[in-house]
Amino acid sequence: MKQILPVLSILLLAACARNTTEQAVVMAQPERDQRLAGVSHFQRTAADTSSHALPLLTANEYSRVLVHELMSNHRAAEETGMVGVTDFAYVDTALDQGSVLSNHLSEAIMYDLHKFGVAVLDYKVTDYIRVTPGGDFALSRDFTELNAEQPIRFVVTGTMTAHKQGVLINARLIRIDNKQVISAARTFMPEQVVRAILSQRGEDRLKLKQG
């Protein structure tokens, strides 16, 4: 009988310890659920915040809109001839003045046309590679270094109109031989995107007009 009492005491202590542990687990469960709920709430908040993110500060998204609209209206350029892309000029200029914005836009349009499957010709490529202390170059803006005749049948060009909230861009796909407008497209580039592009060269002045 004396040997049984210590055994019973040990069993009772083990049972009490097990109950205490189970209660602790049960009490900790709501706290764990609350922490997980907090994580989920944080993730949802981050997702909601990202959904209201500012537009990309490049011309790429806007050039893609122009190209898709131009090509969806008319696909002849995909099959019948080379396409050249020129700079877009501000509508209130002599139409022969480019800018960092127009350069950036024309480069982006060339990329998107190529990805769309259109045969694009880069007429700024020379017949040689110019090796200089500043680097090696195959492109030039000096017309005397370029071929006078180019196998371009269509050209993508257009105008830009400064607005108090950004720049309105009108693009046209034109057939060279008869000057016919084959297709047209339009998009609006927000002011913050325009400023982000121009500020890379210090041209952070945007002429504003009442629209």
C-alpha cells in the first residue's frame, strides 16, 4: 500500500500537467488566429495600396496603346512593306523640332511595332561603325551619313499637344506614295510621366495650355 501511494501521486501530477498544457494551447489558439488575421489584413492592405499605384513613369505603356490601336484598325503594314517611325512634334511648332519626349516615344513605338510583328526599318543606321574615344556607334542624325533612299512604304508619325494635365498624343500610320492616312490612334500621357522623362535631361519645363 505504501508503494501504491507514490505511483498514484505521480499519475495525478502528470494528469494535472497535461490539463494545464492543453488549457495553455487552447488559450494560445485565439492569440495565434489573431496574429494570422493580422498578417492577412496587412497583406490585403498592401494589395489594396498597390492597386492604387501611380502609373509607370515611362512612355512604354502609352506607345503600346498607340501601336495596338494603329494596327487593330489596319494591318496592311504588317504584310506589304517596311515601316519607319519619326519623332512626334508639338502641334504649335514648325513640326521640325524634336525633344527628349518625342525621341523616347519614337523609340518605344519602334519596339512595340517590332513586337507586334511589323517590319520596321531604322533609317538612322549608317553603312559603317564609327569608332570614337566615347564609344562605337552605328546610328547617326546627320542626313549626309545616311542613305538618300530607303525602302520605307509606311511611316508612323504624329503630333503632341501640351495640356495642363499632361500631353495629348495623336499618331498616324501614313502610306508614303499617296500620303493617305491608313490608321490613326490617340492617347493621353499624364503630366507626371512627361516630367519624369524630361527631367532626365534637365528639361523639366512643360508648357501648359488650357484644355
